[in-house]
Amino acid sequence: MSTEQYLDDVIKRDGAAHLTLIDPDAGSPSVASGIAEAATKAGSSAIMVGGSVGASGDVLDETLRAIKEVTDLPTILFPASASGISRYADSIFFMSLLNSRDVGYLITNQMIGAKTVLDYGIEPIPMAYIIVEPGGTAGWVGDAKLIPREKPELAVAYSLAGKFLGMRYTYLEAGSGASDPVPPEMIRAVKRAGCETLVVGGGIRSAKSARAAAEAGADIIVTGTAVEETSEIQRTITEFVNAIKK
Ligand code: 1GP
């Protein structure tokens, strides 16, 4: 089964899915495998692998191999550029940073990486990637014209544009480690406007904010930093997973 079909099934069954984000630059492959093992036991639905800086080459490959040794959950690449592709992943968020001012993040990296994705047999999941204030490192690296937090209509317009271009997923990103996650009002507005599969991440550190995002309409919740910062990984992810079930 494709990762996209699998996630659709989880969302239909549970109301929302939780993805655990592992940044290969933030820890060794053995740290990554420890997180992946805990995420599996906690009921997370898939493992996302990527980061804004340094998530490429051997580090990326070795991280994915370590993850694959301990879990059967799908692995999904979350690349910052064409260098964020690995043959060891199952799928890739094939995304365009729609509010970037840099054509490289809109389409050039995608053009450079597309044949590699095809040759490696990785499943591409087409995604409109939209960065909201404060935006963090992803916003800076991606040269994003950040969506103001009080302007949900701009996020709606980008999401609709992505949908009309054939992107089935929209990702509202506040930036890894953001002080505040994407506002629920913005999530609600994007979902109401007809977004098919809505992913929300960045700054979700508590079960309460994960639940608020899911209740506002997020289909998929992504957490990374909260897991990096805790010594009780399985318990932390279990809380996220339970909080977003409808
Ligand atoms: C970053 O949205 C993801 O791209 C996850 O953010 O690290 O803040 O959980 P956090």
C-alpha cells in the first residue's frame, strides 16, 4: 500500500495522524533509531526524516538505515533541497515552498531531484508547503515571505493555489522549535476552504496544542523538537497520539 493511502486510512480511522520528525543533523543514527522505536510503540503513524541544514549524504542514509532496522512504519523524506533525497526512504513530501521568494525552493530543487526520486522508486506525495510566522530556520533558509499570524486568508489563498496545481497535501509550518504553533484560526480557515490533507507542524510542544490543531482541522500533526528535548520519548509521543484522536 502507498504511504498516502495508508495515511488516508489512519486519518479516516482515528480522525488525525501523528508523524514523528527526526532531523539527522540533530543526533546520531542510534539516537534516531531510539526515537523511531519509541514512536512505533507510542502509536505514531510514520517517521519523517529531514531538516533545514545538514540532512543529506551519508548522515541522511545512515539515519534512514538505522530507523528501518527498528520499525516497519513508513519513512517519509522532508527535504530542504534536492540533496535531501535518500534511496532508503519509502516516500517523499514532494513539496514546493509556495511563499518563497527564491525560485530554487519553488521549482528548481524539485526539477533537480525528480529523476532521482523516480530512479530510487520513492513515492512522491505532492505538497504545498507554506511557512507562517515566526518561521524559524526553514523560513530563513527558504527565503519565505512569512504569512502573518493574523492573516489566515493568505494561507487559504496559497493552499487553494496549491490544490488547483494538483497538490493533495498542504503543510502549514510555523518553523521547528517555534515559540508559537500555527494559530488554530488559520488551520480552521484552510481546512474549511477545502484543503484535502492538512499537515500542521512547528512549535507543537504539548498535548493541548496538538489537540487544538487537530480540533481546528489538521489531519496530520508533526512533532520534532518536543521529542528531541525529552528523556521520556515514548510517553511524550503517546500523549500526542492520544490527544489528537477524535
Ligand atoms: C518542523 O514542523 C516541524 O519542520 C516540526 O516542528 O520541531 O517544532 O516540532 P517542531
